[in-house]
Amino acid sequence: MICGLIGVVALLLAAVTLGSLLWAFWVWAGIALYNRLADRPATRVPQAGLSKCYQVSFMSGLVQVFVGFFLGSSTFIGGALAGLSPIEAALLSQLMGLPLGVLTMAAMLSALLPTSFGRGILVSLCVMLIVFVTLAITMAVLALNAS
């Protein structure tokens, strides 16, 4: 019993560490993309190192776990009362969580980097663009390999 619990905790810690590291690379790439798109040097965000990007991704993920739990549970309860299926409630919860994720990451970027909240939102949108492109390419490759 204890060995199984230790294994589960170790697996969760490894997943959080590797997930935050992957998001740190995406945050780093989002800052680089934003700086390439910025027209004046005064509007650029300082390019952070990987450790600072890791802090941003870990803290954003930590906040989103608690917000996502509250949002998901309230959406499932409200969806059940409104007559939604569990899949519809899950989709609604995910769609409501996306803007909250952008705002959370923007807040962490403005708190941990010398930048404003507005630039943090733009960097967060660049990160989301990179994540969606990465996921689209991954899904296309998986679909091509399946056929």
C-alpha cells in the first residue's frame, strides 16, 4: 500500500516537472516570437532564461490546478442541473479555462519579468499560438501514421 502511494506521488512529481519544463520551452519561444513581432525595442520583453520561464510555467500551472478544480466542479454541477451531458460540461469547462490560463500566465509574466500586464497578455497569446501549432502538427503526424 505504501509502495504504491510512493510510486503514484513520484509519478505525479515527474509529470509536473516534465510538463513544466515543456511549458518553459514554450514560454521561452513565446517571448522570442513576441520580440520578433515587436516593432520598437522599447516594447520588447527581456528574453528570460530557461529557469525564469520554468518559474512562470510552474507557478501558472499551480494556480490553474486550483482554479481548474473549482471551475470544473462548478461547471459539472451547473451542467448537471441545466441538463448538459458530461462531455458538454467538460467542453464548456475547458473553453472557460482557456482565457483564464492566458490571464494567469500574463499575471505571472508581469510579476516575474520586468514587463507590463498588457505585454504579458501578448506574450501569453504568442505562447498559445505556438502550443496550438505544435499540437496541430502532432495530431497531423499521428493521423498520417494511423492511416
